[in-house]
Amino acid sequence: MPTSAVLRRALLALAVVALALWTALTTQPRLGLDLRGGTRIVLETQDTPELRADAEATDRALEVLRKRVDGLGVAEPSLARAGENRIVVELPGLRDPREAAEVIGRTAQLTVHAVTGTAAAPDGRPAADGTRTLPDPDGGGLLTLAAPALTGDGVKSADAVLDTTGGRGWTVDLAFRDGAAADWARLTGEAACAPAGDPARRVAIVLDDRIVSAPAVQTGVTCGAGIAGGSTQITGGFSAEEARDLAALVEGGALPLPVTTVEQSTVGPTLGAEAIRASALAAVIGLACTGVFVIAVYRLLGLLATVALLLYGLISYAAVVALGATLTLPGLAGFVLAVGIAVDANVLVFERAREEYAALGRSAAVHDPRRPLAAAFGKAWSAVADSNVTTLLAAGLLFVFATGPVKGFGVTLAIGVLASMVTAMVITRLLADAALALPAVRRRPALTGMAGLGRLRTRLARRAPRLMVHRRRWFTVSTALLLVALAGIGVRGVQLGVEFTGGRDVQYAATRPVDADTARAAVAAAGFPDAVVQTTGDGGRDVTVRVGETDDSAQSRVTEALTEAVGPVTVERDDLVGPSLGGELRTHALLALGLAVAAQLAYLSVRFRWTYAAAAVAAMVQDVLLVVGLFAWLGKPVDSVFLAALLTVVGYSVNDSVVVLDRLRELRRTGARLPLADLADRAVAQTLPRTVNTGMGALFVLAALAVLGGDTLTDFSVALLAGVVLGMASTVFTALPLTVTLESRAPAPTRPAKPRAANPTGAVV
């Protein structure tokens, strides 16, 4: 390689690593609510006869909600519009969703009325002239109110204040704008003209059809002059929390549209802290196992690849925090999983380097071991690019169609894939070039890891597998497995999670082990006999209760019933999804899977012949159905985290197939006059070490996640473990046999051969 090219690569690598290190040390990660704890509420604005719930009206509602949330005193709240008529509210640290929903979801129309007298019965709706009758908050009677003299639009500010001098406890101080201040003075001036004790001397402050305060004007107020200064107090025996909530409602103003809660999720801070520790430990263990394995197989090159993997972790983490991406629990899983995927590009290059070393000849390779490595990087680039693009397609679909925390998985997976290409193709290459230039390394060719083909490749070279001869056998086995999976889907059924059906899923943490039957009986006694109750976690201390859509009061009944039956419990996670949103998410999931298949087919059709593309996609669809069937037989829930795993399986399965098909295409271009079935067998023999070694890297990480990742990530890891194993098998036993069959029925146009020799190992010269 020219010196100038090496220098450019070195400067680029140094700049990237230095920037990543600086970013990682100076920028705090933005943690999602599932990691730091808090409440996430998705509100949907509703049409009214006067106003349509379009983007403009929803933006106005969002600004009102923002003022209310600011009044709650939540640190670093986040509000954003999603689509035309949805608002996502994230409240870190707030663990009681009832408090948030009560304040931010109310219409909160504030009005001030003159009291004209009392009544014997309520009138229901306001009369044509605006008068109405509402219960008196200071007694058991009813007050008749005149038409509104003031609305919440005239309120300049509202503050919760503790009245320590007047003994009235917590009150809400109101300050009116200029015009409203004059109206307030006129209203109180008219009330001051009524004699003491007359209801007409009172002024009623109404919030959403309820009188929250109806104080009488003090005797010191002059008739006709009223209360000047543009301020007043709302009293009513409020607690501190009630006063703050009321102030937030009043100052925020009235919502222009009614809103309903379509999704609600609460996570305790301890659950997020445990997830971070578990994911970090899984990453360390997975990376350590992967590093030891790679070093054992590839020696010096493996050691350099391990160093590059460490730098990969630094670069990808820095990219996540620099972009301001929210790091979620599935996102952490994607970050950890990408460590396993990152080794793929290194393995592809190293296996190719072994072939080039053997093809070049021992003496020439020992003279300059950088030559076979440079050739390997050049020839492996096509397979590296194709395999990573397929994974990026899956990550992109996740980002577009997933919601909430799962969107973070798509982000971190995409960043991880891009970072792995940089570390493998730039950093690993620089380290390897520098190491192979050392005289001590040249004198010890076995140390490089390129001098031998490896045990598996040597055995395959001695006795190449004759797999394609038995294509019908593999098709029969694949069909049988598919029938078993489809039987599971049809007989057991797919257990859709709350996200896709609507309902409520609450995870409780108990102080002692819980008997599942006792918990079920308690939940049934609370009014939910059809609830799904499971015990998980350490010794069965975690209780998960899944019911249909319920309000917060019903969830409180379940909590009280469990406390009485099994002892104190705390809510660790509370997910509520409305049926309309569940149906929408279910549709999005199916659309994402369909688009994933179509996108992979389209990309592969551009890069390969349609026969190759169809075979790879067929193997991928088979893997997806087998994973879904496995979850059906196991009775595990299919939710958005499972969707993330499934789309990752899509990318990984196609990734495996692409590498083998790319080698088959290359073998055909060499002009070898062997039957296609024999070339396919040779392609398997030459790429199987890469498939196994890459799979081992992913399996180490996934096994660590399955053991340490908790209930949510355990199912995620199981799905991916199954997908990785099935992906490796389907490449050899489905994709390649189907390619040979399709090519035999629709052969490609013949091209002039370019005769080249092949050495005894089967590697291309």
C-alpha cells in the first residue's frame, strides 16, 4: 500500500478515536425512561364539532400541556407531537401515572361567575343565557351561577402558596391580565353590594363544571369599586399536591381539544439501574469471550481485531451520545448485540487472508505478509458491504415503524453496524499492517494466524461435503420444520403482547417469593378472573399481571389485593395500551415485516440474479416462521421487543446467505467448468469457517444477555439465539440448494470464461 494511503488511513483513524474518546468523556448519555425511571403517556386529541384534531390544533394543545407539565415540577420533561393528533409526554422520575394523567389530560376550562342565588336541584347543562346550577363546595346545597364573567384566558399566572398568616393552608394565588383585572374588579364590586350572608355576595371559580372555590367578598371591599390590583386567591382546604396541580391546570389554560390516553408506561428507577448493570456486564462478558475466541483462532490478527472491537465499542457509544439518541433498554441490547456482529467483518477478512496466503505461496507470503492481507481486504469488501446493508435495512425499518424504547434499538444497531465497518476496514487494517511489517513477526509466520487454513477448512479441503446432491432431503427437512412451526402457530396460537392487543401489563416486585396460584386468586378476587398472572425473577419475587384495558383505580385494587395476599409489593413497570393503538401497532408490525422481506428482495435482486435473491429471501422467511413458531410452542409473548429481534433475524439470516452466495458468484466468474452443484459445495466449504466463527461471536453475547438481561431481554435473546442458529443452517440447507435448483431451471446467460487455476485447497488464485 502506498505510504500516502497508509498515512491518510492513520490520520483518519486517530481523529475518529480521539473525537470518540473526547465525546464519551464530556457528554452524558440521554437515557430513556425505561432506564432512568418515570412515566410516558401518549395522548390523542379528539375532534369536536367546532375544531378538527389536525396538526395545528394538536400543536396548540401541546403548548398548553407544556405549561401544565412545567407546573408539576418534573425535571427535564419531554413533550413532542407524534403524527397529526398524538402527543408523547415523558416525565422522568414521576412514578404515579394517575397524578400526571389527572393534571395533563383534563380539559381544564376555568371560568369565574357571579352567584345569583341557591337552587333545589341541578340543571344539568347551562341555560341559553349562560346561567347554571352546580354543587356548593362549602356545603350540601346548590349555587345558581350567572354567565361567566371571566375565563382562564385572562389569568396571567397561578401559583401554589402556603398561607401561614391567615391559617387557610395551601391556596392558589391568581394574577389577572389588564383587561381581566378590570373585569375582576367590576365582578367583585357588584358582589360587594349584596348584604353579608347573601349568596349574591359570593364569587364562584369553576374548573371543568366543578366549583373549586366560592369565597364571599370581604366586608371591607367597597360596593361598586371591587377588588383592585388584578389578583385574588382560590381557597378550598387544598393539600400541597392539590394546590400545585390546580395551579398547573389554571396557568396552562384550557385545552383546545379533548384528549384521551392511548398509551401509558411507568418504570421504576431500580428496574432501569439493574438493566444498565446487567447489560454492561453482558457486554463485558460477551466481548471477553469473543476476544478470547478470536485470539485463539486467528492469533496475532485476532488480538488486533480484539483491540479494534474495544475501539468499536468506544466509537459506537460516542456516536450514540453525540447524536443525542435516547438510550433505551432494547437499545442497550442492540449495542451489546452489535459487538457480536462487529466481529463479522474481521472474520470475513481473516478467512480470506488465509486463502490469499495459501494462494500466494509460503515463501512470497513470508517475505511480505501484508500482501495477502491487502488482497483479502480488497476481495472481502463486497461481502462486507452487502451483509451490512441487509442489517441496516432491518434497523431502518425498526426506526420507522417501531415506537417508544424499541426505536432506540434500531438506532443503536444502525450505529453499531456503521462503526463496525470503520473499525474493521480502517483500524484493524492499520494495526495489522503495522504489526506485519515487524521483522519479528515475519520470522514467525505461524504467529500471524494466516499461515494455516485452520482445522475446519483443512478437513473440508480433504473431504469436501457433497451437500447439493441431497437437495431433496434438505427440502424435506425444511418443510417438516416449517409444518411444526405452523402447527404451533395454529394450535397454540401466537400470544400477542399488550402492545398489539391493548390492555394493561403491570410488573410488581415482592419482598418474598410469591406463589403463582395465590397471586392469581388475589387478582381474581379484585375483579379480574381472566387476568394472566405469572411469577418470575429471583425466586419468584416478581409478579406480572396482564389484564384488559383498565383505569388507574382498577390497577390500585389489584395492587391492594396482592399486598393483602402476598405482602408488600411495589410497581416496577406499568404499561397501558389502548385497543385502537394496539391495533395500529399490530398493523405496523406486519407492515414492517412485509417491507423487510420486500426490501431485502429488492436489494438482493440488484446485487445478484433474481434466483439468488429469491433463494436468500426464502431462507429468511423460513427463519422468521420458525422463530415465531418456537415462541408459539413456548407460549412466550410476541411484543415490540420480539419484533426488534425478528427484524434482526431478518438481517442476520440474509447476511449469512449473502456471504455464501457472493462466494458462489465469484467461483462461477472464475470460469471453473464444474457443475453448479459442485461449485455450491465448494462455496460452503470455503465460507463455513466464517459462518461458524461469526456465529460464535454473536452466540457469546446473546448467551450473556439471555442469562443476565432480565425477563424482557431474555425473550429477546432467546429469539435471536434461535435466529442465529437457524440462519446458519438455512444458508447451507435452504438458500444454497434452492439457488442451485432455480439456476438449473432458469440458467443465466453464458459468459466468456476467464481461465484461472485453483489450488488444492479450493481457494481461488
